[in-house]
Amino acid sequence: VVQPVFSTVHVPNPQKWLAELAAAAGELDQQTVIVGYSLGVPTVLRYLHDYEPSVRIAGLVLVAGFGDGIGGRPAALFAPPLDWERLQQRARWRICIYANN
């Protein structure tokens, strides 16, 4: 289990977060399971989206997140737009946990 620590958690810096995630995660493979929570959801989605195209991971767990720009959120995580079909093909299974409050 690897849990990256983002150095700018109170001041969103998507490029720095992606670099820190890459350093912590190492190489992704068919046994990798990625979990994202809150702002970590678009961060791991962007990371997986832009990762080496031939790599497929075991699973993706997304908790209490969002997949497109919401007022005040780091726009850099959503530009260019995420290709949802590509993301679906990157993980053998996916779990999304969310609430409406």
C-alpha cells in the first residue's frame, strides 16, 4: 500500500500533485489498485488517463469525488477533457462510492 503525501494539500497544485503521485506509485501493472478520495478522484483519473496507454490496472476505487470541473476546483485536472471510454478500458474493474450530501 502506497499513500502519497501531497505537499500543497491546502493550495491545489495539480501538476505538483501528479508528479508526487507518480513518484509514490512507481510503475503501474495488472495488480495495481488505485483509490482516490475527494480531490484525489480527479487527480488519479488524470494520472491514469495520461499514463502509458498500453498499461491496464486491476481496479479503480473512487470515493466522494467528481469527474469534471466544479467551481473553484483545479481546472488543470480537467483540461484536456478526460476520455471516459479510455479510462473504463484502463481498469478491469471500477467502484464508485458517492453521496448527494
